[in-house]
Amino acid sequence: MLRIPRYLEYIFICIALWFFIGNPVNLLVNGASGGQIVDVSARRSNSLLPILSMGIFAISSAILFFRWKFILTRLRANPQFLLLIGFLFVISISSLWSFYPSITSRRSILFLGSTTLAVLFSLGFTFKQQLRFLIIALCVNVLLCFIFGLLIPQYGVMSAPHTGAWRGVYTHKNKLGAQMALTTGVLLVTQYTHLFKDRALLATRFFMVLSFFMVVASTSTNGLITTIAIILTFVVCNALKLNYRAMVIAVSSIIFITSSFSLYMQANADVIFGLFGKGSDLTGRDDIWPALWHMVSQKPLLGYGYKGFWGPFGGPADFVRQIAGWPVPNAHNGFIEIFLAVGWIGAILFFSNFLITTVKSLQMVRLTKENYSIFPVIFLVFMVLSNLTESNLFQFDTWILYVWASLSPLQVAATYFESQSESLDKLEFRSSGYFS
């Protein structure tokens, strides 16, 4: 059987992760000079990005084909993945009831393709290898975003109405803020692991500072809040490692402080949002969301099909756009998008898997007491916060990392027990007298 050299797989995964985390194709093709807002819902025909994406997915599928027995064995050890398979099945057949069946068919193929890459990344390598690949991809993205913002401002910096806000390689500042918040959190945890040493570790520290700078430069309120929440998550996860009594005291204290701060925020929402030049109405989203829930109630079980709600004028989204008074491109909430796409049936499958993944990830933090087990929890928190006011869940970067997080508990456990076994072997070797 044909065997692909392992180092080529390493290079491929790093490039693929970087490509979906932060490639500048959309910005360069659709974002003309001047840093204006790129209307991705009405952008010019761009076949380059789907072609490149399909090429990456095809290579991922080929590698999975040659290693199908190994991958299948690992998938069987993750029974909750059946929920995601059910969710993907509903998406794949949703063209049968979609308002735009051709759009749903094409985009569902790409979405399934992103899942093949996610499975390869999640199960084809050791957990520590996965983390190194992900960190390398994030650092490359930080560097490119910084170059675009500093050296190519006609693309990397926005003009009115967000004059001076950095967007890096993305089409909007909020996406940069979200990605840099995740990167800051991941690189923060990296400082307390043994994934990198010496100069490589110093490099990750430098990129962590740079990513936080770009959170600020993006002027994204959600990005800043997400950064703070991720840092707080890191503190909570470390509290989970304590003995039971200390853990209860520490977590209770954190919850009390966080709750008090949240109540203060709610009581002074207008003043606080005003400091960032925003209103407490979440920039009109409180008008959009009730209208979207009304549309969900019209097709509650199966929704409007994957990518079947938002489309050209004359479709189901017209009702929302008329109420909002502007051409709304998406729900500005990733979880509402699930209900719109695949209804309650798809939502139940997704949220069941999400709940199981969250519980197991926290259990792994408590069981292993290792900092590398915190990474999936960090991403889950990021995913929730980044989808509260933006529709990021169905984007390839978020979906790939969500599949990775849902498959990570078993990988974390395997890494932990392997390290424990190695420690035991070393102890037995020393006690045998070779080191006496």
C-alpha cells in the first residue's frame, strides 16, 4: 500500500490549518483599496477560494483513505461523534427542502470536506503534535495580520465607518478581534506547557503579545471581552486541579466576582458600551433576532436548509431585511444559524454533542491536571462567545476546531496515561539498580 511520508503530512496539516484560520484570499479579491467594508454577501464571483479549499479537502480525504482502519478504530472510541455524524447527515440532505437547493448542495459538500480535514487533524496525530501544528498556524497568521495592518494598510486597516480599525487578513475588524483573542488565549496556555522550549517558547511569547496588541488595534469589543473571558477560563481550569475543598472555594469565588461584574455591566450597559462607541442595543441585533426566531417557528423541525435561508433577494430572509431596514447578510449569532439551517432536529444533535464535549473536556482537566488539557476548553469558550454576536459556527476554521475539540477528550486521556506509563517505567528502571 502507498505510504505518504510522515513529514509531508506534518507540512500539509500546518499549511491547511493556516489557510482556514487566516488566508487573505477574500480580502485581496473582494476588498478593494481604501479599507472599506467588504460585503461578503454580495461579493464578486470568486472561484479561487473554493478551488483551493476543495484541493485541501481532497488531499485530506486521500490520506484518510490510506489510513481508514486506524481512523475508524479511533472514531469508534468516540461514541459521541455519532451525534456529529447525524448533524452532518441532516446538513448533507437539507438541499431536499432548501429554498436554494443548488447553493445548499455546493456548500454542504465543502462543509463535509472541512470535516474530513478536521478528522485527519484530530485523529491522525498525537495530541501534542496537534497542538504544535495549531500553534504554528496561529503564529503564522499573527505575523501576516500584523504585516497587513502595518505595511499594507490599504487592505489591513478599515476606513469609514470603522476608520483606523485593523482587520489584518480578514474582511472585517470583528473577525480579526475574535481570532486574535483565541490566539492570545492559546499562546498564554502554551507558556505553561512543555510543547516548546528555549527560543521557540520565547517566540510564542512574542506572538502572544503581538496578538493581544491586534485585539486592541481591531477595536472589537467582542474580541476584548473574549480575551478577558479566555484568561478567566484559564484561571478556572487551574482551580479545577486543586483538591476538592480548595477547588470549591476558588471556583465559588470566581463565580461570585464574575457574577458581580456582570450585574454591574447590566446596570451600566449604556455607559459602558458608550465608552466603546456602541449602543446597548448590540448595533441593531435586538431587532434582527426576534424576527429570526419568528422565521424559525415557521419551519421548526428541519429549518430552511444549510445556507438556504440567506441568499439573493426574493428569499425567506427578505422578511428580516424589511424589518431591519438594511440588507442583513447573516443572523449575527452562530447558534440561531443552526436553527435556521437544520431546525430543532439538527440543533438537538449539535447541542447534545456540545454538552458532552464540554463535560468531558472539564473532566480531563480535573483528571490529568495537565495544562495541555485546557486547550479544548479554551476553544469551546471562544466558540460560544464568538458566536453570540457573529455567525462564525459554520465557517471552516471554527468548525474544524470544534470537531477537534469534540474528539480531544480521548486524545488527552491517551496522552496522559502514556506519560504516566513512561514515568512508571523510568521509576522501575531506576529502582532496578542501574542508577545506583
